[in-house]
Amino acid sequence: MTAEPPACRLYLITPPHLDAAAFSLPLTAALAAGDVAAVQLRLKDVDDAAIRAAVHRLQPIVQERGAAFILNDRPDLAAELGCDGVHVGQGDAPYAEARRLIGDYRIVGVTCHASRHLAIEAAEAGADYVAFGAFFPTTTKDATAQASVDLVRWWADVTTVPCVAIGGITPENCAPLVEAGADFLAVSSGVWHHPAGPAAAVVAFAHAIAEALPRRAVWTAWPDTV
């Protein structure tokens, strides 16, 4: 019998600049260390050839571990290269265009920053998940919005569409997000720059999530009592 995956799972995001051959080693270590639901390839300021080369090198590693391989920004290349899905920001292809390009049976996730309105729009259009953040200070990207834990709690109360929490998340600060109902924790530097290495980071996240999940029942009971 296969164990049920935890109610909150890791969603790893690659550094925006990487050497795919060298990065395959820490990626493999992270995936082998514990539960990872997805890996998003997020490359910035590179040409299509570099994206294709990185996908060809990294996608098999991710998929062989049973995780989804998500490409950032580019639904056209995600469809061409057989990725499991695409993640689009508010400045990228609109959801409808991403869905048209990638088809009905692959994942389309949408950045919604700290906006309830954008999240509801994305969910009603058919997005497979919405992403909120940043929740904490982050050096990985320029955060355009500050999201609150209350936003995650509200989302978990009003819809079953999964939400991804992103932005400065570490094993030390993730508990409130898990308790509030986040389905996925999107992490980049919190894993790749962990002082003990990516594998140790994944293990630390697994422990933090497991400790926080029992307290999550408090929030999931709210809709029946309001």
C-alpha cells in the first residue's frame, strides 16, 4: 500500500541562474532526501536554447522521482518539451493562453501575489493552483507584494483549489503557513543555500511540516462553525 502524501508538500524552485550539469547533483540529493511534489525550472535572462538544454538535463531527474516538472513563464516551451506544467506570473502569458498552449491535462499555476481578486479569477478560469507571496523577506526575486498568513487561511476556507506559499520560506518560519492551510511551500534559497546542504534542508522541512500539521485541524474546522 502506498502512503498518502502529506497535506502540505515541498515545491522546489531552481535558482534563476544555473549550470544544469552541476545543478543535477544538488537536485538529485534534494529529491532523494524526502517528499517533494514539484520542481519549477525558473531561468532568467537566458535564451531558448539554454532553457531547452536545462529541461533535457533536469526533467528526467525530477520525473524519475515522481515529482512534477514545471517550467516558469513559457507555456510554449513547456508544451514542446513535455513538461508536466507551467507557472505563469501576472506579466507572463495570460492563463487562457497558457492553457491553450499546454492543453487540458497539464498543470497551469498562476502567481496572484497578495490579491484575493486575482486568485479568485485564476481559480474560476481553471488554474490548477494559485501562488501567494512573498510572505517573508527574500533575496531570490524582487517581491512586489507582502502576503499575510490570513490570506492563506481565508483561501483554505473558501475553496479547494490548492495554494502555493512562496517567498523567504525556511524550516524555521514555515509552521504558520502549514497551520493556515498552505498546500505547497515553494522554496528556493531555503533549500539550495541551506548551510548543511539541500538534502538536510528537505529533511528539516519535512520535520517542520510534520510538527505543524496536527495544529492545522483548528483551521479546517472553521467553515463548519462559522
